[in-house]
Amino acid sequence: PLDTILNAVAIPRVRAGMEIARKRPAKALEWCKSATPYERAYPEVSYLRGLAYLQGRAGAEAMAEFEKILNHKGVSLLRPTYPAAFVGLARAAAIAGDVAKSRRAYQDFLALWKDADPNIPLLVAARQEYARLK
């Protein structure tokens, strides 16, 4: 294994995504472990970990993962995980019972995507979820 990023980040990231699709969040979290030292440069790792925690209904842990992305905009700002992290944070906060935080995260996402194509599935879902919070 001469390529550290391939073996520690890229392959585990794909495997974690596959496990999330299979509804096996614990396995997804296992795959993310090797990428932990590189997660600031590869925010998709935190995003996948956040999705896995959401699947496992672990709201506080999911919030922490999505907040990592939102609090370190440098690399994240240019990736699709940045705006999606607002929705993840909103969903995680709702699971954790923090309705005010959930509402704020949805509002931030909707403000960020106010000019986006209205038929984007994430935007449609976020609008529906936000409406149910009111």
C-alpha cells in the first residue's frame, strides 16, 4: 500500500457510503475510522459519519459531525457536503430534540439555496421537513 490517501480515505469512503446505502450504520462508522486523521481535508468523511449516526438515530453524535463541516469552511465551502451539512445538522438536531437548532439549520440552508433549482431533491426534502417543524 503505497498510496495512503487511497487506502485510508478514498476506499473507506466508498465502502462507508455502500454500508449507509445498505442501512448498516455501524459498519459505515468502522470504515470511516482510518480516515479520521484526514477528515479536515476530506469533509466527506465527517459527512458520511454524520449520515451513519443519523441512521442510527444518534442525534448528538450526528450534530457534532455536521458541525465539523460547517465550522471549518476552508475546504468544505467548495464541496457539496457544505450545504448538505446544514440539512444533516437540522435532521440531527430534530432527532436530539433541539427544535430551535433544527429550525435555524433549515433556515440557513434555505437561505443559502434560495436561488437554486426548486426541484433539487435535497431542497424539496428540506422544505418539507422544515414545514413539518413549524
